[in-house]
Amino acid sequence: MSSVPSTTTVTQIAKDDANRFNVLETNAVNTVIKVPANYNPVTLLIVYNLLREKLNVSLSSHVHSSVTSSSTDFHKILKDFTWNDFQEQNIIMTVIWKEDVWTDPHLIVSPSKQQTIAGEVNTLRYFSETFLRELTFSDAIQATEVDQWLDIIHVSLHHGNNKERQSILKTLNSHLGKVEYLVGGRFSIADVAMLGALLQTQSVSLSQTNVKKWVVTCLKIASVAKALNALSLNVH
């Protein structure tokens, strides 16, 4: 089983960056996300859409010369979202597809400083803590619940075996039988991460009734629906 990436360092980097600049008044925040060649970018695209609701965001996609497979169809889709007028952007997101040097995405914040954040859930932590605070919780208990779900997603869905994934799907179904969203009665970064992981591991079709009902609820959020439609992902 893979170890859970550290949350303390990631959160501190995000908060330090948030204190250091006001994204609406300074130059664009430059981020690079390096992903495996077979990576499904649904989570990144949801985040991109959420960011675009309140900020000017550039998204560009590039294939590294190391990629020799034909599994980069998602790259071609992301190219449709490319916006090159960097002068007017608050955030620049550059996705680079590489052969599987890592199994997880790696986010590089301010490439000149080479601050690297490993793992998709930690990438989500960075963007939510820095730009999408409405997807986080100020309440300590709810914030801890979000962290618990993100760690479960990383260990048992992104890196778990079939038995571990089935166990989490049962736990998730039981939990969603009592609540509308994973934490706090509202859509949060935990829901973004979970939905992305279920789609990436093709687990939605294996899920039980409460999970499928929650997926439909998430699809009512425009940024989520837009991402899934763009990638032609089937949730049934």
C-alpha cells in the first residue's frame, strides 16, 4: 500500500502563497502539472471550470517527447480549452503529459522556485486552500473529515487493490445514505476528489444506489457537468 502524502507541508505552502499575493492585483500565478501519459484529467478540468467562475485562468496542454503511446486523447481535448493571452490571466495552468515516471500527478508551483506537490489529492488541497476556499471548511471537525476522505481516496482508490476499492465503495454508499454530500451538507473539495477517483478507476458502474444518486447530484453543478461532457465520460 502506498503511503499517504504529507498534508502539513502542502497546506502550509498553499497558505504561504495565499498570504504572499492577491491574485487579482498581481501577476499570474504560474503552475505546471506533470501527469502520466494515461492520466484521466477529469479532476483537473473540474477545478479549472470552478476557477473560471471567478478568475481568468489559462489552461494549456503539452505532450512530452517521452510519450510514445497513443493514450493521450485527453490531451487533445484539453487543447480545446487553451487560452494563450497570458497578460490578462490570474492563473496559468500548464499540463505536461509524460511517460509514467510517477503514478501520481505532480504540481509545480512557481516553476522558477521548483516547489513540487505530489499527488492529485494534494494538488486539490493546494488549489482549494489558495483559490477555492468556498470548497473548504473553517470548522476544524469538518476540515478534518475532508482530510480523512482525501487520504482514503489516495490510498484506497488511487493506489488500492480491488478488494480495498470494493470496501471503500461500501463505506461510501453507507455514508451517502445519510447525507447529500460527503462533508458538511454542501459540495466540497472532498466531492471533487471522490468523483474524480471513481471515474478514473471506472468504479461508478460498480457502485450502489446511494453513490449513483450522489453522482447525479454532483452533475447538477455546472462546472462538474461541463468537465464530464468535455471528456465524454459516462457515469452509468
